[in-house]
Amino acid sequence: VWCQAQSSTRNYGPVFEEQPVHTLFPEGSTEEKVTLACRARASPPVTYRWKMNGTEIKMEPDSRYRLVAGDLVISNPVKAKDAGSYQCVASNSRGTVVSREASLRFGFLQEFSAEERDPVKITEGWGVMFACSPPPHYPGLSYRWLLNEFPNFIPADARRFVSQTTGNLYIAKTEASDLGNYSCFATSHIDFITKSVFSKFSRLSLAAEDARQYAPSIKARFPADTYALAGQMVTLECFAFGNPVPRIKWRKLDGSQSSKWIGSEPLLQIQDVGFEDEGTYECEAENIKGRDTYQGRIIIQAQPEWLKVITDTEADIGSNLRWSCAAAGKPRPAVRWLRDGQPLTSQNRIEVSGGELRFSKLVLEDSGMYQCVAENKHGTVYASAELTVQALAPDFRLNPVKRLIPAARSGKVIIPCQPRAAPKATVLWTKGTELLINSSRVTITTDGTLILQNISKSDEGKYTCFAENFMGKANSTGILSVRDATKITLAPSSADINVGENLTLQCHASHDPTMDLTFTWSLDDFPIDFDKSEGHYRRASV
């Protein structure tokens, strides 16, 4: 009998539960701080550090940076000093991991130029474009146009179109009602903060009407190549001048229209875009005088996504280990490795080759936290795992040799020897004081299992497994006793009966008198449950 006391919690390296995310901080915000979150579980608990653009941030008493648990709090953030890429570093005695990188960017929208805008004069019935020329800003803006005064916004219709890419206003065919002053109205949306600015007015005047009809001419067009990330929404713009006002139609030249298309005429929007949406798209503007077309490609790309990740691994000292990870993405992600937060390259016993990491003859110092990192221009993903290299003397306490080993006369017995050991132990077997070796009746397998065949009374006795590695040695003993084999002396025989009749099947057996005998019946290899209340099987008392 033995007793083993173990702690209810084992030590393990840091595992992120919360990581920083890309953050947009509006310039001029009334908020006086920005917080980048980071939290990891580990035993013992972690300590946290932060890096900005790859350089560790010093947490000095009078610094604007401070740690709150694992979070980084930046007081009075300033674009010139604080914009950049941030990374959380979590460490304990088991190792170190780094979080994904998160950018801190500053949103802003400056005022339009104070310069007066030139007036525009066009013949009534012709098309016209007003350039918005928005001021410097980040991120993107939404655009509307004012006619004469706020809030008289120009409605979007088949004749008028405001590009949300450039902010420009297009009027396909001018009318007398279009006379007036035009101003571009640009709005920035950052979280719950909205800021709008508008340009100087530009006056539109119309010359005498030209009633002639003319064929469409596409003026607002999408890029020749539109790159989009899988899962996003893609918007293509197309608008034409013409008299009568042209109709806009869309088609995919190398495939059929998708159910994901959302359309109003100047726009083609594709929700949750996928690789099947890649191809060439055509915009057609048509009226009774003719048609104009424009073509461009949608090219789908994708952020890295894990196909295979590494997992926590325990390995014996001196053994070899191969770890691999794989990620999908477009462009194809490049893969690199980190050990305790530092770049890992091929050296001595360690070989790094793309998504594979190979160790030869592990040593205790190889223990630590490892990360596989896959990245392309659209993003980066991290997979983390802990490697624990074990060195243990043989120990039978968890898995001793069976103490009492019954064996059937003339039969075969298998006696496992499975001590806990690292590296794997060398195993020897003895019977009493006799060293056992492989023979016609005795086999010792490569994993240390002892197999005895054609058992006889002389095989009774004490069998001891001796296990040894460079860390130490141990042994465990069991006692083999030989019994008469259990034999079926009367087996059930085949029978033909009518449905509803009773049938008795007999089974008799001989056995060693020192052992109890139990009969088990099965039907088509499935055990019969005699205790089932609605069953019609019964054991007959003999």
C-alpha cells in the first residue's frame, strides 16, 4: 500500500485570455486616456510588460504609461508620441508569450480649405461633376452635398450620385432646378463621436438648354483592380452622364450573379465576399442613344487562418520532437517561430523550416513557451504551446506489476511492466533469482512486457521487473499462480423452433476448483441482459 500527495494545481505557462485590439482614438476627444487590454492565466501568476514598435515601454513613476493588472493605460495620448504598434508580454517561471500586435491610431478630420471655389457654368441638359477634394482625414468619411444652405441635402436618385470613394457629386443631366450653390459635406464617424465639415460653396449656372440627346459616358468608375478581404463587403461604383439619364446594369463576366449582391443602380455591393466572387465585373450604362461599358476585377485575399496549431507537449529528455503548424491565407502566410517571446532560428539540435520545428535529443533547457506565428500583409495569428522536457527515475507507484497473476495451465500469460520514467527505462525480468531471456516460451517485448506461453506448474513463483535509466532504478514484483484452464465441456447447439415456443440452450464448463465460475451469454456478439424487465431471456438453474 502506498500514498502519494499531489498539489491540486500544477504549474503551467501563460495562456492569453484577453489580448489588445486595434484602437482608434479620436483627436480632440474629451477622454483623457486610452486602455489596451491584456490578461493571461498561469501558475504561478504572470508578470506583464508592454512593447511599442518592438521596444519595451519603461513604466516610470511619472510616466504617462501605467499598468493596471495587465492592461496598459496611456494618459493624455498624443499622436506624435503614442501612435504605433503595441504588444503585451506575459511571463512566469515557465516561460514567456507575446500577444498579437495591436495598433493605436488617431482619428482626425481637418477643415476644408478656406479658398473660394470656382463657379461652374454648363449647358443645361449636359452632365456635370463637382469635385469634393476632402481635407486630410483618418479613417474614411461619408459624403453628402448641400444645395444653397444647411440642411438642404441633395437626395440620391437616378440623375444625381455622390461617390463615397471620392466625395464627388455627379449630375447625369442638368435641369433648371439644379441652379444654385453647392458645398461638399464630409462626416467622420469614430465610435460614438461624429464630426462634420463642409467646403466653400461653388455656384452652378446654366447656359441655354441643349435639348439634343446623347449616348452615355461613364464618369464615376471603380478601380481596374479592387482588392477585398474574404468576409468583408465590397462596393463598386459606376455612374454615367447622358440624355436621357442612363440606366446602370451590372454583370459578372466569368460567372453568374450571386445571391449576395445588393444593388441600387450606381452601386454594386457584395456581402460576405468569398473567393467564388473573384472575377471580372462589368458596368453598363445605357439609354436610347447608345451604351457605354467599363470592366474591372475583384481580387479576393484573406487574413491568415490556422489549419493546424501546436499543443502543450510533455516529452522525455533525450527524445526527438517534431512540431508543425499550418495556416491558410492570401497571399500565402509566412511562418516564423518564437521561444519565450524571442525569434527562434535553426541552431545545433534545433531545426526551423517554415511551419516545422524539430528538436533532436531534447534537454531540460528546451522547456519553455513556444509560439508559431503566421502572417501576411493583412494580419498575423499566433498559436502558443508549452514544451515540458521530463527527466524522471523509474517509478512504479502509479502502475505496479499486478500483485497476483493467475495463469491457465498450458495457456499464455502477459505481464506488463510500465513504470513512469524519462527517458524510457531499460527493463529486465527475473523469476526469483533467475534472469529471464527470450526463448521458445519466454518473450520480453521492446516495451518491457513479459509473455509466458505453454504455462506449467513449474512457472509458478515471483516475477520481478527491474527498470533503470540514468536518473535511477526501481522494481516491482508479482506472484504467478497456475490454475486449471476453464474449458467449455458442453456448448450450445443449433436448433430450429417455431415462433412462440420455448427453447433451452445448454452450456457446461470445467474449471479450477479454487476459482469462481461465471457464465456470460451473448447474441450476435452483444451481451444478453437477463435483468431487463421486458426481456424474454432467463437463466436456468442447474
